[in-house]
Amino acid sequence: MAVEIEYTCLSEISGPLIFVRGVRGVGFGEIVEIRDGSSAVRTGQTLEVDEDSAVVQVFEGTSGLSVEGMRVTFVGRPLEIPVDRDMLGRVFDGLGRPIDGAPQVITDNLKDINGLPVNPWSREYPRDFIQTGISAIDGMNTLIRGQKLPIFSASGMPHNLIAAQIARQAMILSAKEEFTVIFAAMGVKFDMARFFIDSLEESGVLTHSAIFLSLADAPSIERLITPRVALTLAEHLAFDEGMHVLVILTDMTNYCESLRELSSSRGEIPSRKGYPGYLYSDLASIYERAGRLKGHRGSITQMPILTMPSDDISHPVPDLTGYITEGQIVLERELFNKGIYPPIAGLPSLSRLMKDGIGEGHTRKDHAEVAAQLFASYAKVKRIRALEAIVGEEELSSLDRVYLKFGTAFEEEFLSQGPEENRSIEQTLDLGWRMLSLLPQEELYRICAEDLHKFYIPSKERGECQR
């Protein structure tokens, strides 16, 4: 049974942190209740424990608190939240408290937000296709059930629009299995939070989803808790209720900024760009909570979204994220400036587990070949455009000009689609064949003769595809 111990020996308040002296038997991650002269109670969490002192982060901030007369109670347990299937269809704040006007879910099922360690031997390899309805993802950078596939964006790019579209449209093709979306937003403005809620509510998706919102005016410390709270509910739904859960986390850069702020308040020695040296392991503690477990029907798939400062993909946040996750979807400034939505870059984007969740029995037999040929042909378009910038279009061969027409069609018809447009995987692959049919058959060297004969569209049959 947890034992509550109260202390009054406070030495310092620094930003969102308070420093307590003379502590005994206090554990890392333990929940703390802070009381000042008034009756109000604030909640905190133990960040660091020394021989006889502890550092506590206060979720609501330390504004108005004073060392004199403040009492700190260590409650003897980690931060836990109630989890239940009834939380679907609800909107919560960053700490898991309802903000939709409905009461807190009543349940005895409390779970530690930090999750439990998973034995790697008990993990199953991620397989099976999740359809997002976005051709650039489904066709070329396929999301696999149990995968971690982040989206790398930048300032001014429509990553929030893409996040909402994926949340509305994501589905698994088997109608027999339950699928849900957990959406967590950190450091977002009120108008964007309202957009997320309205988008999911109007589409009817909110009835089987849950939203966690840590607004920009909330204490920055709350952003460190939000993804863990969302993943705790996801773990319950996946491994206790047998559901397949897609967790969308935006914006992980805001999360990392809060981690850097906290590290600075603690006086830790900074690493790259001022971030703490444990940034990698901290991010891993979030991303590695995705996957499939042996003996459980459910799964957790993650799509973290992060913004790259100055469009720098080598920045510590995207750099370390890329080491932990199985690929990345990169938004490209050049496509964005052309007015293409979603501006998903064809070449830097990659889904490392794609090969294991596509093809016959998952999507369609020709999927892998179509994706490989689209990548190869678009890569050639990039090289020809670079050459054109040097020698001019008149110096290009007739075949080079055909590739340039293919590149324009690929960007304007395959990559580009409306924010409300939901394409099935069959529509995406058929559209891919229409794009490839703009090239001579002999250029499609990554596709077998059988599929060429079945799917290739001769020029006289293309109609609107001709340019």
C-alpha cells in the first residue's frame, strides 16, 4: 500500500521545478501534491532523487508559489490515469482530464502513464496494411500495422491538415477487426485545437476516437505528459480490448522544446542545440510503445509529426527520430510552393516495413512493382530537371522530354489530391499505372511482363492522360 509523506523543507523554486530537502524513500516518477497557504492543490512528478533531496516538476506551473509555508506530499505511486473503452468519443486535456463538458470516466482500471517494459521476444513483426486514403503514402510509403512512421514537416507546411486527414480516413481493410485513432496534440493554439475537434466530429470519426490536447497556453511541462497519457489509453485498447490503434502525435518538436526547457531549469549540461544528452532515450521511451505483441489481437501504430527548424533534416529532433523509427515521410518545400497538397517528397520519404505489408493478400499483387517503378522514374525526372537547368530544354532528348511530362503529371495528379479526397488503394494503384503509361513500355524495367500486359495503358486508350 502506498504511503504518503509530507515535507515542508523546500530550498528553491526554479521555473516549473521545486527542490525539496530531507526526503526519504521517494521514487523516480512518483506523484507529488503541492499545497500553499490556500486550499488549492497542484500536482507534480518527481524528476530526480538524490541522497536526501528531490526535484519535482509542477504540471500547473509554480506561479504564485512561495517556499515559505508550502507543503509537499509524496503520494507513493507514479502518475496513473483511468483507462476504459468509454473514453472513445471524448476530448481530454494533456493530463487526461475531460474538457468536453462530460464527466470523468468511472473505472477502477488505473494504469501507469510510463507503460511497462516489453520483452523484445514477445513482439511480433509488424505486418498488414493501413489505408490512409493518401496516394503518396499508401502507394509509395505504405503504413504498416504496428509500425512507427513519422512525418517530417517544417514551418508553414500543412502538417496539421495532413494529420487531421489521416485521422479521418485511416482504416484497415478487414471489417472484422476494430480500429480506432488516438490523436494527441502538444503546444497547439486554440483555433487549431478547435479545427482538430471539428474535423473529427463532422466526419463521424470522433465517436470511435479520443483526442488529447495540450494547448499553447498550458504549462510547457504538460507537453511531456500528453503523449504518454495518449499511449497509455492506446495500450489498454490494443492489448486489453484487442483493438488496432493508430496514435497520431503532433508536434513532437514542441515536446522536445519542453524537454530542453526542463533540462535547462535543472542545470544539466546541454548537448546538441541545447537539448539534453538523453533526448534519444527519452524519444525512444515514447516511440517504442508501438508494435504488436504475441498472444494479443490488437496493435499500436504510431505516426509522430514533427517540424524541422529551418527545414533542417539533420536537426537533432528529426535526426534522432529517424534512428528510432522505421522510415519517414518528408514534406517538401518545393512541392508546397507549387501548390501541391499534400507536398510529400517522393525521394527522401521511405517506409522500411512497406515490403512486408503489401502485395497479394494485403493490397494488390502489382503494388511493390508500381511503387519501385514510380520511385525510379521520378528519380530520373529529378536528374533531367537538374540537367535542363544547365543546358536548357532544347538540348534535351525526346525521351527526356517525355520524362518531364511524366514528372509534371506525377506531381499534379498522383501526389496531389484534395484535403477531403479519400482514395482507396485500388484507385491509387490504378492512378499509378496511368502515370507509368505516359512512359514507353521499355522504360518500365522494374515491372514484370505479365503485369505490363495486364495493366499498361496504350497511348490510344489513355485519353485524358495524354499531355
